[in-house]
Amino acid sequence: MTTKLVKETIERTLNELQEEVEKTVSIEYNILDENENQVGSAHISQHGVNISLYGSEFDINDWVGRLNDFLNVEEEVEEVEV
């Protein structure tokens, strides 16, 4: 699975020293399968995240893996002291 940038919204403001500061306030990606077909989209903003998957049937375990890869999520492992 890969992603393709669709749109990035950048806000430009002035700080206390009247210097221009750029900040990304939202970004949108298309989610592509291994054949470059769009299978979903992701919109990430300062207000939240929306991930949409396209299709009629899903292999849930497959999509969990794909979304973890997309988000670069690593499972936290708690060590138990004995």
C-alpha cells in the first residue's frame, strides 16, 4: 500500500517578531493498492483524522495491517517485572 499526496493546506502567520511562520493545517492523501488503484483516502487536520476505505467487502485483518503501516503505528509492549 502506498499513499499519494492530494492536497496540503498551509497557514502563514506572523509571529511576535513579525517573521512569517508556515504551519500545515491539513493534508489529504489517496490510499493506493499495489496496482496503483485508489482504495481509500485519508484527511488529517488540526481538528481530527478521517480515513475512508472504498469497496464492498474487506478483509479486516489485512486492513488493520495496512492502516498500521500507513500510520507507522508500533504496538507498545508492556514489560512485567517478576
